[in-house]
Amino acid sequence: MSEVGFTHLDPLGRARMVDVTPKDPTHRRAIARAKVFMSTDTASAVARGAIGKGDVLAVARVAGIQAAKRTPELIPLCHPLLVGAVLVNFRIEDTYIEIEAEVETVDRTGVEMEALTACSVAALTVYDMCKSRDKEMVIGEIALWEKTGGRSGSYRRLEDVDSVYDD
């Protein structure tokens, strides 16, 4: 760790990639979720497969998987990992589609960023495929819900994202 206490800064305050080579590879898993808020008409059209661009969820699933594998190309100080598995699933509600991404690896650092990236890109893909029908869509509540493995141990979110920072 640098003298100022930030792991991604060297002693002179310059950005650096954290050295994970001394760590032993362990099984790591992360789950992230996001929501794309939309009109009931748009959510219904997605559920019926009635969006003109095609199967929204199939395309978003592939986009999320691809994004998880390419996370280090998007997040500057992220380590390239051998991603072992990526699952992207959806739950369609009246006014939103919830996206859940689960990523697993056996490596020296966690896959939280890969899961969050998968959710984010899948949400952007849903938006892209539905934007001609619904310009009011909002992407939100992107958050880590669970992680296991590594030195910091396990984490599980206990409450919905919108209630975390309420006063």
C-alpha cells in the first residue's frame, strides 16, 4: 500500500496496478444487479418479444457476458482475469427489467468489477434495443449484491439499493 493509504497509488501518488502476484488463486464469485426502468407498455413488449430490433434479452445476455470478459479493457486498473463462468439473467416486472450477473473465477483477485460491468452493459443493451419505443427509460440501482472469496471474505447486501442512503 502507498504511503497515502491508497492501493492504486505508488508512494509518489502515481496510478499503478496493485501487485497480486504474491496471492494464491482462490475461488471467487460476485453477483451484481441493475434495473432498467421503463413504461409498462415497453416492459410488456419485451416480455412478448414484440420489440422490432429482436430478442432484447437474448442480445442483452450476450452483451453482458462479453462485457464481463472485457472488463480490464474498460476499467483502467482492473486486472485481466481468467473468467470461468458468467451468467446473466432477467426478471421482467411491470415498470422495469432487473438484470442479475454472476461471475466466477479461480484467480488472485475478485470479479466484482466483471459482474458490475456485465450488468451495466446488459442494461445499456436493453436501453439501446428499446429506445425507439421508450425515450423515458432510466438505468439505475447498479450494485454489488454478493461476493465470496479472497482476503476480505464474503459480503451480501441486506437491503435494496434505494434505501441504503435514505436519511
